[in-house]
Amino acid sequence: MSVGTTRPDLPGLPETVPARMLNEFVYCPRLFHLEWVQQQFATSDDVEEGLYLHRVVDRETGDLPDKSEAWNGRVARSVSLSSPRLGLATRLDLVEDGGDGTVVPVDYKKGHPNKDGGAWPSDRVQSLVQALLLREEGYAVERAEIWYAETRQRVHITVDYAALQEVTEIVTRAWQVAADPSAPPPLRDSPKCALCSLVGICLPDELDALQTPPKQRRPLKRLMAPILEGRPVYVTLQGAVVGVRSDRLEVRLSGELKASYRLIDVSQVCVFGNVTVSAQAVRSLLSRDIPVLWFSYGGWFSGIAEGLPGKNVDLRIAQFRASEQQQLEIARRMISGKIRNSRTMLRRNARGEMSRVGEQLKQLAIQAMQAESSQQLLGIEGTAARLYFGSFPAMVGKNSRVDVSDFQENGRTRRPPKDPLNAVLSFCYTLLVKDLTVTLMGIGFDPYYGMFHRPRFGRPALALDLAEEFRSLVAESVVLQVLNNGEVGPQDFQSRGGGCMLEASGRKAVLRAYERRLDQEITHPQFGYKASYRRVMDIQARMLGAVVLGELDDYTAMVTR
């Protein structure tokens, strides 16, 4: 048989498809596309357990003997084979002497056989590909075996013409999916999804829910696989040096250890002002996909270093090809969501009568959904912002130690902020845009090309777009918390050159409150399960990606009641 002719003759396709990816294709074609075409990966307890199991067979020992040699009981571990003619590649865990002039590929799996005691379909195909490649090398292969660690038993697979013909058909379909820039739709109500490491990226139930009319939508029981969340490390100690030693991130000042964190618990390293990050630390962090973000002493977000850029090139192509009408529709929903969240913020926290402003904001949110151009939408957003910030001091309680009367006179000011309230607002917006920039880059977006904010040198326009609906929910909520709880006082600010900025003590207080807010769990208004704001921001970015790629018709902003 020949499968060499099944690979489409299209530019850009790899020469061979790995057998492991054919395993994923049989399990779920969308998983195959996400992992192999879009290069999106996520770990899970099952994945880590599988890697631990393979630690023995991943050590290369023994070579495949020449076909003319007798095996005489030899074994070979971690053997790589590929065939451009077949368009296939594999790494075999173990190859044994079959005892009758044949060889037997043995694949190690973490789980257990199916209920009939046989191999799972995806595992079976992977083993058949291994057998096929051994045959291509000239070895006689009549059976393959899979060793399931959970039950510690081997399952035999017959290698005959019918089985290899089955592989041919699967490879043909897999190449067709790989050649398509759009991923197949997610599975629906499948028990496979709960076991998939990429369910937190694929979001099958969430995509299905958003394509169902709201009245027919059922609450999702839970977020099946929340993305593993590390925590940002903020280094504000001036003169400090950040290094890595024994898989721990260390912060030292004049050689003295000030703080130490396990690298597996770190999601970002944010350094403020005169802080040095060693070259070794940068290499180690980037190799683990942990970005390093630089801020000025005053908190201005000035740069980011990350590993290789996102490999989901189809998402970036779709982002840049989005029509003006599609961009306007997404922007309408984001700005309308922002105005509705601002109205809710005032209704919950303002001391005094706000019904007139609330009604005006309600009407502006409706007008935003009907805006006929970006310029008109910009005007609506500006009007809503003036109304909202004109009432913002009414949400600051009398017990606040910070005088916000200057804000009433200045209004919203930036570069530099002229009063303490503006200083805290600007710092929280910087943190929010920083996190959304990292989130968007991790998914594969170009954060500098927005839907509402126009491209401008050095401005993460798409992160600013997505930040609109989270300004009240995250940033302004933190501002009110630190003021009304007395977490910052007059001593935490300094005025210089007509501007006002946070002192180091004030920044630390705001950073603590900001991280608490991101960890706070809410009930998701569309899906009905509990999720932290940190996770909700990731979900919104992925939903935006689904709209850009055509998997969803409309974007739905994050709006709380």
C-alpha cells in the first residue's frame, strides 16, 4: 500500500505529519488543528503524568539493527523514523524482537484499555503508523503492542492490509484538515472534552452556548479546565537584581536575598524603575513562556520581552483582514458594554441621586450599538466618559484619607495625572492594559492592531479595545477599594512638575488590591459558572478570536448586572 500520495501538494505544509498528531486527529479533529496547525499547547495533570511515565523510554538506548542482522533479543528505545514518501514521522517508545524474524513496536500509554480490553481508536492508529514506518524501513511487522500503565497490561494490535488501509484513509482526512486555515468545529456534549488538555483554549461549551438563543441557553456546570494560573511577580525595590537559581526566581539587593519564588508559580515578571534582570534569568523565563515587563519608576508601561511570537498565524491574518464593518460591530459592543458597566458602577457605589446620569448613560449605551461610524462611536464614548467621571467622586466615601476635590476641578487627566485620584486611575489602567496585552499575545493576536483604537506607534490598540469593558469591572473597582478602605493615604503620593504620582508604598498597596481583584471569582453572566476576573479576561480574548475567525457571529462584551 502507499500513503505517499495523500499529502496535498500545497505550499507551506510540512513534509510529514507526526504519528502523535494522528492520535489527536482521531480523538478530535479540532484538537489536531489547534495543536499541529495553530501550535497551541496546554499542560494538565494527565499530560504531566504521561511525560513522567515516558521518562524511561524517552532515553535513547540501542539502535535498530540492519535488516539483514538477527535481532537476537535486542531492544531499542526512543527511535525516530520518518518517510517523506509516506508523509509520516514518529518516535517509537520501544522496538522489540518478535522472535520469528519480525519486530514489534511497543507504545507506552498512561491510561487503561477500553471496556472491551482493546486499544482506544486513537492509540491504535498511532501504533499502526509506527508499524507502517518500520515496514517502510524494510522490517517485517505483523503486530504492534500498547502498554497501558494504569492496568499494567499489553494490548496486541494486528498489522494487516485492512488495518493499514484504515490508516491511509485517516491520513488523507488529516492532511485535508491541516490544509484548511479554519479549525473544525468543536465537539458537542462530548465526554472527550472533559479529558482534553486544550479544553480551556477550545472552549467547546462556551462557543455552543453563545450560538444558542439566550432563553434556550442552559447554564454550564463548570469551567471544565481552567488554564493553570501562575501569579505575576512585581519588583519595585530600586537597585534590586532579579536572577534564577535552582528553578527559583530570586530578588536580591546588594547580594542579600529579599524574595524567592518557584518558577512554576510565576506567570509574569514586572519590574519598575531601576531594577536589573540578569541575562540568565531572561533566557530562563522566556524559555518557559514567562514574559518580562518593564515599567518606569512612576508606573508607565514601557516594554515587554517574551519568547517566540504566537504561532497562530491564521488568527493574525484574520485579525488584519477583518472588514471595517466587522471592526465597527465589535467596537460597538465593546463600547456599549463599557458604558453599561460604568452605569452599574455608579448605581452600586454612588452616594446621592444618580438617576439622571444613569438614564443618560443607558441611552448612550443604546446609541453606541447603533453608531454608523467609528467617529460617531468615539463621540458617544467621549460623552459617556465625561458624564461618568463627572460623577466619579460621588463614589469615594467620606472615610477616604485622600482628598479627591482636585479631581472635581481637573476631571480626568493623564500624562501626567494632576491629582491623586487621577494618579491611581492611570496606574490601574496601565496594569489592566499590561495584562490584556500579555493575554492577547499569548493567544496569537497582534495587540497593536485594534478594532476601535487606531494603530499608533507603540500603542497596544487591541489591548486598549478589550480593556474598555474591564475598566469599571477591574481598574476603577480597585481605585474605589484602595480609597474607601483607606489602603492609600496622602503620604502615598507626591506632586512634582505639575503632575501627581504614587510613591512606592502607594504602588504596593494598589498592586495588592489589583491582584486581589483579578483573583476574585464571579458568576459568568453568559455561562453561569464561577471564574476569576483573570480567567474571564482570557475567555473574552478567546471569544474575540472566535469572532475574528468566523466561529462566532457576534462578539459579546463582558457586562455585569
